[in-house]
Amino acid sequence: MRTTAFSPEQIAALSAPLDRAKVQTRSQAGRSLAYLEGWQAIAEANRIFGFDGWQRETIAVQCVAERERTLGSSNRAGWGVTYTARVRIRVGDVIREGSGAGHGIDADLGQAH
């Protein structure tokens, strides 16, 4: 069994702490949540593995909620939607899967999606 599929430089980059300047935060339900934006995660994968050294596949996307809601302090009519997604990342023979959720809010239902 191979002990590692990555170069020493890749292992060092993967083991290093994230640059805090690249980590975003948001408040939700009275808690502060830290996250990487999707484009930032892609940029990091390109930096570590090379532009053509990894693959991402969206396995499933599902709308789990769609409802009318009020928007902002003006209480304008609008929409809220929530999606879940499952993705697969492949670097050589190493495969990892994960899931996440995303939310959209807009006055126009199509734009919320």
C-alpha cells in the first residue's frame, strides 16, 4: 500500500494553516461561522496540485426549500431558497467526497435560485 500520493511540497502545503486573509466569516443563528468561498478553494487546489492535477465532480444538487419571505428592513416581498450539493474531488488515486448547503435570497424567484 502506498503511504502517500503527494509530493513533499504538496504535503507541506496541505499541512500548513490556512491564510486567515482567505477565510471569510458570517453570522448565523447567533454564531460566527468561518468558511472558504468556492472560488478560493479552487484557487488553492490549482496552486497545490496544478491547474490540471485534480478533478471536481458535482454528484448531486437538490433544492430542499423554496419559500416566500420578507427582505430587509423595508419588508419587501421576496424569496428564499436552499440547496444541498454533494461533490467528489479526485487527485490522482485519492478520492474524497463531501456535501454542503447554499442559500439564495432575492425579490425574484429565479434570481434567488
